[in-house]
Amino acid sequence: MEKKNINKARILKNEALGPEIYQMVLEVGDTGEAVPGQFVNLYCKDGARLLPRAISICEVDRKAGTFRLIYKVLGRGTEEFTQLKENEEIDWLGPLGSGFTLNTEDREILLIGGGVGVPPLLELAKRLTGKKRVLLGFENESILTGDFSKVAAEVAVATTSGTEGIKGTVMDLLEQKEYLPDRIYSCGPKGMLKAVKDWARERNIPAELSMEERMACGIGACLVCTCKINEGPDPRDWNYQRVCKDGPVFNAEEVMFE
Amino acid sequence: MSSREKRPKLAVKLAGVELKNPVMPASGTFGSGKEYEAYLDLEKLGMIVTKGVADRPWKGNPTPRVAETHGGMLNSVGLQNPGIEHFLREDLPFLQSRNTKTMVNIAGRSIEEYVRVVTALQRQPVDFLELNISCPNIKEGGVAFGTDADMAYQVTKKVKAAATQPLIVKLSPNVTDIGAVARACEAGGADGISLINTLLGMKIDIKTRRPLLANTFGGLSGPAIKPVALRMVYQAAKEVKIPIIGIGGISTWEDALEFILAGAAAVQVGTANFRNPRVMLQIIEGLENYLRTENIDGIEELIGAGHELQEGIQC
């Protein structure tokens, strides 16, 4: 069996989408069987920054052999990425982690995204065959609404500052209409995911959540990026599972928020 | 031409057991090997060292468990592991099916807990035991044994009495006199020592103005700690006759060679695996090339060679 390895990718595009939000298009050659919800490890050139940065995959173009990634500047590593120019190379590894399940029987699907958790939902929306409604929450400016409009029946935006869409959060959007989807997929900040989990449970709607946690290896070895997962009928039957390997996507009912 | 015909010998003998080469992962950075099999041929490694195994499942600490630092990282995993029963059922058969030596890292909060794990491993297909008396992330036991020479002696002696495999004791750098702890382990019957485990450190999040790690403190690893680790291996090598496994920030073959020259019979690679899952293969290749270019028959000739040089100068 051929072994996986860190490879070089060529940067086709690396530009600001908004304050502290960038998009990067990487030409990797073979994207593999990348599924929505997976991520790639990107490695800094500065050797003092040892650990890979895990960035979720926003779009995959298998034919062109490219990934579109959207990342937020959160520290020196992602700051370094913003300085990379077109045609420069970057070390990458992936695709990693488990993705969302693509249920073809679902007719009505609700996608709920918050902030930098929105990007992985785009590739998901493109692959799902049912009717998609998309609820997106941001602090100030939205991203990707145009891209979602091309593949979804409905896109609604909320911003906490009120600069775009309704003033509030995705939970306020959920109250504005009668939503009864067959399934919910969600990615975003923990508070939002917990609210989505509770909302879905009250209505008995299956939901998948993509979790985020500080990572080191990204391949399931170091056990730093764990989240609390209920593994049995008893709420005491929980364990810390690995976001990078067992996730990042988990069934909402298993995820235990503290 | 002649150097091409003769392949330099990378094999080393550790407590009577021959390893293909002196390079192995550091416990806790490699799981039980399964996660890395997609990236490298496990059989090329000198040995596989497992994540710490306790007498029952340990859940580990809350997150965040990791913070990057300049040239290093802090972790506060807290020895999360599914326990010895799970290990014997799931991980050991996997390791046994690969043509590789295996060292099981033993975690515990008390002497009794360590002994229970070692007893469960008696006559199992395991080549070495590594006694972790140096994890900074658990409150009782662990590092407490590693920072007190007398306690290190006691725990080594009792665990050794229950062990059927050679026992390596993994030491903490969070001590003032590494030589005293190393001697205590040797006196307690250890077949070898490995050092160093992580250095206790912390990071404060200036946005929240609180410690970043949920556990407040964590263990510092990575290239940043290499000079400290090397110094401690060098010091320990002067104090004991049992073999030493060098650990601490090794990420290149040159790093590995420095530890060997300081007196290590083998080396463990930890944090560097997170940056490059294949780094150990590069280190093995680099060591072999070095021996070939320098016309050295076997790596064992170099173990501790750094000491003789210095003593020569002093004369």
C-alpha cells in the first residue's frame, strides 16, 4: 500500500475575503476522495511554528485537483499564511478526519453555519441532492452567501451587529419560519452548535455537528483535540473522542456540551 | 566503493535485546502505532513505544489540552487511555502482527496501580516496559515518583519485582539533580532509563487573561527543550551504567546523533512526529548516511563518544 505523506501544493489564489478572513485555492494534484466536513493540515514555513494548522475544506474540484480553503487569522501561523503569494508552495497533508454523511433520501435539508464554520457547508450543499435551506450567522460581514445561493433554495443571513441580514443569530432566523427538515447539518461556534442540538432534539430531527478544537497532529495520535462524546444510554458513559480522527463531524445527540 | 559494499550497522543492543536501529517514537506521540501505519512502514522503526497504559481507563483532562510555543508545544492530555484490558484485546494483537519490537509505557497513580499493569503484561509478547514516573499532567502519582530519588527507588524496585520484561524508567526533567534519580532507578533494578519527559510550563491567553490550558500547566516538548534534554542525558550517562534512551526535541538525525554521543544507546522522537509523520524514517536514513560517510562500522561505537572527547581535552 502506498503511504500517505506531506506534499507540496501550489497556491493559485490567496486573498482577503473580509477582515481577518482569507481564501486560498490550492492546487494539490490529487484531491483524493475528499468529502465535505474533512480538513487539511497546512504547515508553516517558520520552523518555530511546529504544529500544522487544520483548515476545513470549503470546496473540492477533483478535475482541477484543487481545494478552496477559507481561513481566519487567529495567530502567527495563519498570519504567515496571509503573506503567501500566488504560485508559492505550501506543505499540506490530507484530506483528514471524517466528513458529513451524504444522505440521499433526505428531501428537506437545513444547513446552519456560524462565522468561519460556514465554509465546509458549501461543499456539503453542493453534494446533497435534496432541497437545501441555508441559515448563516456572522458578527458583521457575511461570506459565501453568493456561492450558497447557486446551490440552495434559500439563504438567510443574520449578523449580531445588524450590518447584514437580520440583527441577531441563526437561532433568531430559525424562529422566523416554520422549519421542519429531514436533517440538519451545522458547523460553527460551540454556543451555536449547542443551541442547534437542543433545537433539533426538541423536534426529533437528526443533526450532524462539525466540532472544532485546538489540534496538534491532526491524524489521531496525540489526543489533544478531544471533545466529550456520549457512548451509551447512560449520560455517564462518555469519553473524550478525537475531533481530528473520530470527528470533526459527530451526531448531535452524542455531543456533550459542558 | 568499499563503503558501498559494507552497510554500516545501525542495530543496537538495549538491555540484551537487539533493535534494528536506535530510533523509536516517544510515548504519547504515536498511539499504539495504528494511526501512523498509513504514513510509514512501522517495521522500519527500532521499536514501537505505546501511549501510557493504566490499570483501568483514564479519561484525561478537559480541553484545551494544547498550546503551541516558540519551537515547542505544551500539552495537558493527562494520560487519557482505555486501560490495560483494552490494550491487551485491541492493541497488542496489532503490534504482535508487525515484525517490530514493542515497549509498553506504564502509567499509574500509585505503586499498586503500576504493579497491576505490569502484572497483567507478564509473559505477554512485549519486549520492554517503560515506567512513566514523570508525567506532569496528573495530580497524584506520576511525576511525584520521578522527582524524589527515594520514591523513584521504591517504585522501580516494586515494579521490577513484578515484571517479566526489561524495565526502562522514564525520568522527569523537573528535578534539581537528575543524577540522583538516575542512580536511584539503577539501584532499584531498572534495566535502563529514558529521559527526558516534558518540562512543566504554561501559557496565558492575553485575550481572556487566563491560563490557556484547561489544566493551567502542561508539559513542554519540541526542539525548544533539546539543549536541556541533551545536558540531562549527558549528566545521567556519567552516573549510571544501565543503558539510556535519549528523549527531548529530537527532530533531525543530527539531533539524534548528539544524544548518542552524549551517552544514549537509543533515542525517542516525539513532537517531531506531529510536524512530519515520516520524520523517524528520515532520521534513520540520516544516521546510516553519516556512518557511511564517516566510515564507521556501527552506531554503537558512538554511544557516549562525546564524553571521551571532553575528558581528553581536560587532560
